[in-house]
Amino acid sequence: MCNQLAEGTRWLKCGHFQRHFVAAIVDCDSSRCERSIRHSPSCRQPNCTKNFGPDIQKSIDNVDEFCFQCRTAMSRRR
């Protein structure tokens, strides 16, 4: 299964990752993955993988805070 290399912010207090953009696609080289360059355009097999696997997360920025969603959730609990 192919993956997307995502670059973004890592929020250190909650550990969440906020994706800013996809920098690259990591090809799995499988003929059974529709996202791979090895997959035949004429393939009609219903069991081929159709989606990307989990993002490969590359932190380009680390913030020593909680992310926006966690801060919102905390303020609602108060």
C-alpha cells in the first residue's frame, strides 16, 4: 500500500500532528495497489488496494502547546 509523506506541525503537549501538505508519494511497488506505478491501468480486479496507507509524518515544526482541537475541547469542559 502506497503512503503519502506529509509535512506539518507536531504539537508536543498532546502529540497530535497537523498536516500542512503532502511532499511526496512513497510507492509500494505492488501490482495490487491502484496507487502504485506498477498497477496496470487495465486491471479490473476488485481486490486491489484503492487507498493510501497511513501518512508518513515528517515534523517540520514543533510547538510546545496543545493543538487547536485539544484547546477547544479543554475550554468546553470548563
